[in-house]
Amino acid sequence: MVLPSLYKSQIPIPVSFIYPERDLMPRRLRAFIDFTIAQFQDEIQRRKKG
């Protein structure tokens, strides 16, 4: 699990991905972003619902 202490916390902690603008995003960065989003998918959906 990524950042397990965040799951225990009741305080919302925003996460942002900041990277230099390029024509193509490096594959490693895209893989990391996709992996991180998958780890937080339940929380993302819960917040979208309200």
C-alpha cells in the first residue's frame, strides 16, 4: 500500500503531480501517476459522489 498513514487519517490531504511540460510524458512518470491513482481510486470516487 502506498502512504498507509493517509488511509488512517481523517484529514483530507490533496495530492498534486507537478512535472515540466514536454511534448511526451516519460513512461515512468505516467506509470507512477497511473499506479497512484489506482491506489486512491476508492477515495477519489467517494469524494466525487459528495
